[in-house]
Amino acid sequence: MRIGRSIRLLAGALTVALAAGCAGARVETGQAAAPASADSVVRIAVNPWAGYEASTAVLAYLLEKKLGYTVKRENLAEQVSWEGFEKGDVDVIVENWGHEDLKKTFIQDRKVAVEAGSTGNKGVIGWYIPAWMAKEYPGITDYRNLNRYANLFRTSESGGKGQLLFGDPSYVSNEDALIRNLGLNLKVVVAGSEAALIESATQAQRQRRPLLFYFWKPHWLFDRIDLARVTLPPHTEGCDADPKKVACDYAELDLDKVVSRRFAETGGRAYQLVKNFSWTNEAQNAVSNDIVNNGLSAEAAAEKWIKANESVWSSWMPQ
């Protein structure tokens, strides 16, 4: 009796193992795999610009549809996002724009966050005007000539000075220091959002209305409107170390990802995907353009890109 019972138990165990193996094979051929981490929720901070939303959309789609995680998105300003690492509210910042001060605080000093590699995107902040202005007003793209043309940019908000239109007040900004240290007859006026900047630039192009504004690449707007960048004193190493003394242009940034230390240590396959994620400015622009201009939801835009670019994202997937 004992021998017969042992044989039956062994046969049952083999049956369970084979069934599990078959289930595993089905997952590999298209079904979402179960998360390797005990915590199946990934908390991603969403900062207020379209490119960031595009990167988040693609990552979230892959995390949810391919790896079986639940993604919780939090719409947060940049500074607040970093504070979320310490509070446990944020696992991932998808696109960091050169916040060395915040890296020092949260990575080096408080040790609640770690770097997670480049996004592949090259970020450039600058001052721009509609391209037609560069043709109509000689030398206007040289900062040394801006005072000559300052009256063109006057608005009711800027008083007797030329307006330099800014976006969301939480964005990286050296504008006040640049204006002061370069002796420019300009005043920063805060539009309040990326959308407000885009609307102003679009109107300036359509109505041939002068506009000087803060903007950045990567962005889909450059594919729709001809813009000219104003040349500021070239950036050199350390020229922006003291925020009060900045008198140089912004550096080109290799945008990177930052994650909570807890997520890096326990995030399993989700962390590996985030770390491996890397794409081009053109790819980000395509997804953000679909979200903003082509009427697609973030998920639909991500799905469209993912279906067309398996050779790119398949290399991000954890082994």
C-alpha cells in the first residue's frame, strides 16, 4: 500500500509540473507574465510636458501589457516628484532634466534614490523666436542685439521691457539671472504651462506677431513651426554652478531616469525594463504628437508605436 501511494503521489506531482510548464509556455507566446516582484504596482511620476508623458505611456504599456504590472501614474511637478522617493509615493522619474541639486539631496545625502541610466533623449533648453523674425530683423538671434529689439516684445504684463515668455513655473530656469547678468531689457512673464507656450508660438507664427520664449527639444513643435534659437554666451563647464551668476546658455543634457532605492533593489523585472528603456528624440516626438495633436489617448499612442517598433523595445525587455 505504501509503495502504491508513493507512485500515485509522484504521478500527481509530474502532472502539476507539466501543467505549469505548459502555462509558462503560453505566457511566453504573448500573455502578460506575472510580476517577479512581490509589489506588483509601479508608481511613476508624470511631469508636466508632452515628451515626458510619451515616455511614460510607452513604459506603462510595456509594464502592464507585457510584464503584468499595475502602473500608478501621479501628475507631479519636478521637485515634488523627487520628494516622493522619500515618502514612498514615487518609484520612477522617467525624464530628469539635469537636476544635479536634487541628485545631491536625494541620491547622495538622503540615499533614497539611484540613477537608472540614460533615456537616450538629448535635451536642449533655449530662447526661441519665430523664424520669420530672424529674416525680418537683422541680428536679432544674437543676444547682444536683443535690447535693440526689446520693444518688439513688450506686452501689458512686461511693462516697459520686452517680454520673455516662460512656461510652467516648476521648470528648470536660469532666465532671471541671464537677464540680469547680461544686462538685457527683458522681463520674464510666466505663461503657466507647456500648452500656453505652444499656443503663443502658434499664434506668433500665424499672425506674424513678435515673440521671444523659453522652449526645449525634444519637442514635436519644431516639426510644425519654423523657430530660430537666440544665441546666448556658449555654455562652459561650471558656468552655471552659481544660480545667481549664470551668464551662459543651457548645456545640452543627456536626459536620464532616476528611481527609488527600494525600487532598484526590489523592483525585479519592472526595474530592469525601466533601466533598459532608451529611445530617440524622434521616437518621443512621434508618440507625443499622436497624444497632443492626433487625438490618441496615451495608451493608444503607445500601442501604435510599440506595434511598429518591436525591434526597438524588445531589447529593453528583461531576460
